[in-house]
Amino acid sequence: MKKLLLLALLTVSLVTVAGCGGTGTKSEPGSAKKPITLKLGHIQSEADLWHQGARKFAELVEQKTNGEVKVQIFPNSTIGNDRDMTEGLQMGSVDFALVAGVLGNFEPTLQIMEMPYLFKDEAHLRKVIYGPVGDELLDKLLKSSNIRGLSFWERGPRQLTTNKPVNSLADIKGIKIRVPEIPPMVAAWKAMDANPTPMAWGEVYTALQQNVIEAQENPVPYIHAGKIYEVQKYLAMTNHKYEYVVMAMSNKTWEKLTPDQQTAISEAAIEATQYENKLVADKSNDLLNDLQAKGMQVTKPDTTEWAKAAQTTHQEFAEKYGLDLYNKIIEAGK
């Protein structure tokens, strides 16, 4: 009896040990897998809507990959300006970046989207970026630069801030205005008789403060987050360019991920786009009101003559970067 009892206890003990070992083996791969951390850079401050959208994207990626992929966000140009980050995307040293018009220096056809007074309104922009033209542009970007455009985010129209009230085109004659490093924008402001000066966004506040430049132009959320109200008191609602930014990804990083991780990132990008676009729509008017509360004086010039002047540059860039694409954009607005 003693031998039988001992044998029974031994058998139970072995089964228990075997059972514990089985559970450990099943959970080991998931628990032992080290999360991948990817870098996302942008040039805006933590107060900007871009940063909120980036945080939402990071949250969604982690959730959809069950923690396998984490996204670390670097705002304020901390991993470089737009050009630096775009070069990083090509090399794989930057995994994601929010980049707008500077991408056109890497895929020239995107320069078409940078012409002031190209889009009639935001509905026209949406029809282009979320339709066949937008798909074509992102496909060209991938093939030419090895940069994968995950989605377009809306930013609202660009407006003009200055040191004096602006009520007509004559008021900006000779004014030294900061513009991004984008040839169609430089050409259009010259055609409008201003004196455009390409400059990185990170330098703009100080340049305005020191009177190196006299004006700058950006969407209202940008103007607010950049605290331009501290160094300029006048805001002209010129709506000269309906804006987007590309959520871009290094294709080198993309190809290192599993198919499931790629799907999760694609889904997260779509949901983050919806979140960001709603933020822009909901917050822009509130931010404009706050700019006025902080002392900015708002004017609404008739921009008919502005558009006529700027549009004299369109043909040159349409022929240079793709007349067929340009015509598709114009047709989408009819």
C-alpha cells in the first residue's frame, strides 16, 4: 500500500510539473518578444494639433499590434527639419514623419499641390487628396523616393500674419515674407509683388522678433501653436492655399515589419487621419477667436486680385511637374 501511495503521489507531481511547463511554453513567445520602437518626427510644438494626431496614431499602433510596436514622438524639429526628416525616411533612420510641401523636393509632381490659389475650397482639396489623384501622387512618391505615404491630413487654409493691417494686394508690395522651401510658393509670392524668403519653420519666431522678416503665412492652428501672436499683431484671412500634410513612413521600416503589423499601421493611419481632420474642423474657429482675444487684429481682404496674380505662375509649374495631373486637379474643382 505504501508503494502504491508513493507511486500515485509521484504521478500527480509529474503531471503538475508537466502542466506548468506547458503553460509557460505557450505564453513565452508573447511575453519574451521585445517591442519594436519606431520614431515619428514633426516640426510643430506639443501644443499643435499635429502632435495630438501623432499621439493618437501612436496609441492606435500600440493597441492594434498588441504592444508589439510602439511609436515614440519627437516634436519641435528635435530630429531635424522637414528636409532632414525626409532624408531620414529614405535612409531608414526616421520611421515616420509629418511632412508637407517639402516632400515635393523629393517627388517633383507633389509640387503641383503647392501652388497658391490652386484649390477653390476645402471640398476641392478633399476630392483631390482622397481620390485617384492623391493615390497617384503617393504611388509616385513611393517609387521615386522609397517613402510610403500612409495618408493625407487636412490642415486648414493658410493665412497671412504681418506687422501692419493688410486689406489689399497693394499692402504687401515689397513685404519680406517667410515661405517654406517650395519653388511654386516662392514664385507666386513674387508674382504678388511680395519679397519671399525661404526659411525653416523653427527659425520663424526669432526672425519675426528680430525683424529679419516682416510676415509669414500658415494655417490658423500653426499660427496659434507657434505663438506668432506674441511677435505679430495682424492676421489677414487670405485662404491662399488649402493645406495638407502627409503622414509618411520609411519604406525600409515598412519592409521589416510583419504583414499583420503593416495592416495594423495602415489601419491606425486611417483612424488617426479621421481624428486629426475632425480636430482641425472643430478647433480652428476657437483658435482664431483666441488669437483675437490675444490681441491679433483680423482683416478679410478681397483676394480676387491675389488669385489672378498668383495664377500667372501656374502654367510654368504645371508644365514642369505634370500638366496632366494639374488638369485633373482643376477638373476635380468643377
